[in-house]
Amino acid sequence: MFNLDFINVSSNQIVNDLKTKGYFVFEQALTEQYVDEMLQEVDFNQILVNTNDVGVVIAQTYKFLTHCLANSKKTYDLITSRRVLDICQGYFDDIYKLTNHRIYQTSKTSHMPWHTDNNLQVGKQLVDKHNMPGLLFLFYLSDVTQNAFQYVKNSRQWSTQYNHEIYLSDNFIESNYKNDILTFPMKKGTFIVCDIHGVHRAEPFNDHNYTRTSLLFQVDQVGSQYLGHGEKNIVNTEYLDNLTPEIMDYLGFGFRRDYPAFPCSSIATMTPKDILVLQRKLLVESLEALNKSFIKSILPAEAIINAKRLLWYIKSKFPKLINIDSNK
Ligand SMILES: O=C(O)CCC(=O)C(=O)O
Ligand SMILES: [Fe+2]
């Protein structure tokens, strides 16, 4: 999973950097092979439409696989890895929980505002800022030359002053903290972890040939006064080969979750171009479906069942000859 150079950095060192500076960055912490295998588990070209599974949705220029703990064993293993848990154990002094996670792909253009991630929500609305300790974990799953993560040095020391603002304006940061902006254009596999109270964003970009792929997850020290804080974690039970009380607690077994999965997507969050691509695909599939339903409507049900019985018989006699999908 991790490159040797990263394995050789102690978790104490990472925690120490987090406590003193508010962030820690390591270029190419994940092996290239691990990232490639992780990406093979995600199909960004398959968008959910009446699909009975977890999968990818579109919100503007982003594609999201929010429920990656249900769809990617590699992601599950990374999010529940000893390394991540050791960092959390060292950093937090009370129970901590995974509060959200997602793999996402940003294409063509994006202008993310400067913000902190200590958000409290009611439904999908951000309503307030909280003061629970929290960590934002970010892994680059592609080489990041544009749209890099940016962090304002020492901003966690003053960000509470702006708790009444949902975002900070580009102008404000540019005029007051220009020299404190750290930008991390780095290679695939890079690991970034920072204090959620620090001001950060992905640097705006506009390049129709560029795509950035990332894994992000957040861990908060959720106290009992914040019952329900966090998105639900949908996990594939097949992946749970390392379950311990520690991991059950971290994943929030039996813990209330009130926030909807991010982003709240629908057809309305798609770009006109993505809607057109989808409509074209749907048209072809709809014609096939109509064709099938027309044939079904003119044939007696008994004839269809008999045809399936015949196919099954032929298949059992000549297995290589035919492949039936009995749902069709
Ligand atoms: O993608 C990034 O670089 C930052 C993302 C982020 O801060 C967020 O989604 O809250
Ligand atoms: Fe953020």
C-alpha cells in the first residue's frame, strides 16, 4: 500500500507536525500499483440511473463515488489502515469517527472557495461551525499539476473569528494572507493530512484537458453533544476482514448519522453536456427496452418461459454455445 520512504516516517512525527503546524504532506506515499488497483475498482463512466447499487454521480464538473467503502476494497483498507488509525490515535484525545469520505474526479474547471471543514449541518445545509478537533485526509490519485490543494499557514489560529462566514473570499485571503498560502502540486499517491479548522481549498483552474482524481475523508472527535454528526458509512461487509472494537467505533457502528451523502445530486446537478451524453446513452438503452417489452407484450408468457427452458436445456448440453440472462 505505502512506499517504503513513507513507512519509515513515524506516526508520532506526523502527529507532531499536525499539532505544531496543522498539516503534514508526503509526496507519493501510496505506491503507484495501489492507486492503479484502487482506480480499477471505480468506473467514472458509469453514472447511476435507476441502478440498484452504489456508484458514481455528477455534480457540476465533479464526479463522485461517495460510498467508496462499499465499492472499493483498496479504499476500505486505506481508510481503516493502521497508519491512519495511528495518526488518529495520536492526534485525538477522545473517541474519533469517520464522518465523511469520497473519491472524486474534477475535470475542466473548478473554483472552490476558501473554507474550513468544521461544519455542522441540518440536513444538507451547513448551519454552523463546531469546535471539535478533526482531521482532513487527502490522497492524490492522479498527478496534480493544477487544482492543487492549498492551505493557509497558521489559519487554524484565526479561523474561528470568521465562524459567521460560510466561506472566505479570494480577495480577503489574497490581501491579508497571500504569503501564507501553501500550494501542493504533487504526484499521484501523495498524502496530505491537515487540521479541519485550517483555511484551505483546491486551487481554481480552467483547462479542458485536465482532470484531477482524489480520495478525501474526514475524521472528527465527535463528542456526545454532537450526536448524529456525520454522513452514513455504507460498507460492504465482504471487506470487513479486520474488524476490531477500534475499527467498529471509528466506522460508527451503532452511531447515529444525520447528514445526507455529499453531494446531494440529481439531474439538476449535471452540466448540460453531461445531460446530453446521458440522454444519448439512455435513448439507445430505452429503444432496446421498448423493443424487448413490445416482444414480451405480443408473445404469451408461456411461450417466453418455454423459450427460456429450451435455452437452458441447450446451455446445459452445450455450455460453451450460449449464455442466458434469465432476467431478460
Ligand atoms: O480537493 C481538495 O484539494 C480540497 C477539497 C476540500 O477541501 C473539500 O472537499 O472540503
Ligand atoms: Fe475542505
